[in-house]
Amino acid sequence: PLRWQKIFRSRLVGLVVSYGNSFFIVLIVILVLLLLDALRETRRGIPKPNLGSLTPIFVLPSLLRRLVTLISAQAALGASSQAFRKQAEGASQAARQYLEDNDALRKVQ
């Protein structure tokens, strides 16, 4: 996930994503128009490809977009968990040091 996170946060991918959302919406609109045209042609009796063959065209972009979102979220969660772990280790080390200092002060008194 960390490697994918680096890739997703690169400038090139950021540029593609900024235009990609608009492109994705346009692509979905075009696919809907093609589906409506296929339905119209089917009603007229002109044989067209099976509508079931259009299903992967609709599903694949949505699945890819979701996959990228999930991988990015997983990488972000992994990074935050590492940060929390380091913070907890630092707090634990500081607490141990304070306890040792407290014990040393009690022995001196």
C-alpha cells in the first residue's frame, strides 16, 4: 500500500485525477447513450450485440475507481497507524524515563 500511495500522490497521477473525474462522468454519459441507442435499435428489430456484453464496460471503470480509492485509504491508514505506534513508543519511553528519574530522586532523599 505504501508504494501505491506514493504512486497515487505523484504529480502526474494528480493531474490525471483532476481531469479524470470529468472524463469519468463523460464516459458514463457516453455509455448510457450507447445503451439507450442499443435498446432503440433492438426495438426496431435490427440485431445488435447482446446487452449483457455491455455490462463489463459499465462495471470495470467503477471497480477500478473503487479499487484505487480503497488502496489509497489503506495506505493512509497504514501511515497513520505507524505514526500512532511511534507516538505511543515515545510516550512509553518518556514514562519509563520519568519513573526512573522519580525512583532516583526517592533514593537520594
